[in-house]
Amino acid sequence: MAVSDVSNKLACEMEEGQIIHLPDGKREEASSPTASSAVTAVPGNYSPIESLKTVRTWPKQVLNRVSSWGPQKLSNSNVVIHQLENSPMGFPYVATFLDSEDSFMIYRRFGFLHARLLLNKQDELRVLERDLRELDHADSLDEETQIFLRVRTKDEKRDPRPGYPSRKALFTVIEQKALEYGRLLLQAQQLAALNRPADRDQRSVQTLLENENPLGTKESTFIYEKEDLVTLRPGREAAFLDAFVEKMLKTRLCKPVSGLFCSEETKAKSKNPDIHYFTRERINAFVTFIITGFILIVLVVPIWALYHITVSLNTAATSPTCIGVLLVSTLIFSAILSLFTKARRHEILAAAAG
């Protein structure tokens, strides 16, 4: 029997789930056509089953590999999505919305209250510092009490000086107040170092509070304290370009674009058509692709222009033209560094000079 006839017969038997007769008389139960271990060829004998298996399975493998590049399907057993519409109206609703996207995590830092607390603790320490200096000065005037400024153990065993607290008790209060002041000072510094929210993010939260009215009037006023707002979203080097891409996606939203930049998990966060969510990893990948393209253009175009000028324009104006091309390309390169990165001024100067 020809090889092709054997292949056809085996394929038919595999589809019907019958017993497969192998060349040396052994047999094996055939599984479904899509099973990964349909038939194993006997060593030492040629079997067309392996070739048939490869031909039948490689298109599916390629399709699975390509489909894995697109949006991933939602796994109902493992992924937990907190949908906005399932949250009770009120603070739970607002908390779910603020937690649904990094750019919406906007809160007040209460800079005025921190300043008042720091000033209060500072003045308390000032009074304690004055009392300590007065006690030290009083002990320094008497020869009998000067020893207490030199030996700590004797100072702790002494009786308190009339009109003054003991130095040990004074140090205990100073230590407590100084630690409270230091923690508050560092906390205020960390809050001041947080990034300010972008105008588009602040308007997004404000629009939700005004349209849905989930909170009372006084409870919603925090979003209007623009100078006191901070965002927990970590800063990115390409924040300007991120904002531009997101703005373009929101203004020209369509189904292919939504499927490309929004995964199934992200879509499940809200059913409100006015709330647009995008998968942050895909936005970052697209922005990285754009920046890479800019870098290639900045590197390749000036070289091509200089080569074209040198070869084609063999005149006295070649040198000034080349200098102009270099100046323009350097300016564009410096502008890209300043807009799309967090490079400092001396770093931009060194990169442009190089």
C-alpha cells in the first residue's frame, strides 16, 4: 500500500476514534484529532503518523502564538475585578474609582495643617531649649555645681536645683518632643516631594464627582484644593507623550483601538461609556516605540542629509550648509531629551556636546 493511502486511512481512523494498527502489529487507542499525544511511532520503522501529526498541528500552534500577542481573555477563576457599578454609592464608590487607575489616585497633602503642627512643635522645642540653657548657665556659675556639667552620673543623682527641673527629666521631655518633630518634619518633606496631579487627571475626578454626586457637597470640595493636591502615581520620563497618546485615544476612540490598548480585565472595571480605561503596559510599550522612532530619525536623517550635501552639492556653500544641518539636528536632539526624559541641564548639555 502506498504511503499516501496509509496516511489517509490513519487520518480517517483518528477522526472516528478507532484503533490504530501500527506497522509491527502493536496498536494504540487514538485520541481526538486535537489531542497533543495522538499517536507515537514505533522506533525502527518508518511511520507517516509523525509527519501527519506535524502537518495537522503546526497551523494551530502558529495561530495560538499570534493570538497570544493580542488582548488576553479574562480568566474568571483567577482574576478579580472590582467593577465601579457594583460599589455602593458614596465613599465606597469614590474609593473604587480612585483605585481603578493610577492617575486617579489624587488626595490632599494638608500642607497648612502640617505647617501649623511643625510650628507648634518647633516652639515647644524652643522653650525646652531655653530651659536647658538656663539650667546649664546656672550650674556653671557655682563651683560646687560645675561638676554636674562634667559627670552625668552625679548629675542624675543630685537633687533638682530650686526653680529648675532636673536635667534628666528635661532631657526625657526634649527627646520625646524632638522625635515627634523629626517624624513630622520628614513626613512633610515626603508629602511635598510627591508629584502634583496633571490637569487632565484632576478634571477627570472632578467630572465624576460633579456628574455622579456620590458624596455630599462639603465632602466633595477636596478636589477643588488644586494647590494642595498630590498624586500617588509614580512619575514617568515620557509623561508628556503618555498624556498625548491617551488624549488621542479618548478623542478618537473606536473598537480596534480599544481592543489594542485595553485588555479584557481593564474593560471590566466599568460599564460607563464615558469612563475610558487603558492598559498601562500597552500605553508604555507604544510610547517606547514612538521614542525609539524619534531616536532613529534624529540619528539617521542628519547623516543622510550630510552625505547628500557632500556628494551632490560640491560648491563653496557646502560647509555652511553642513554646519546648519548639525545645529538643527543638535537642537532637535536636545528638545527630545528635555521633553521626553528627566535629564538635568548639565546632562542635556553633555549629550548634545557628545
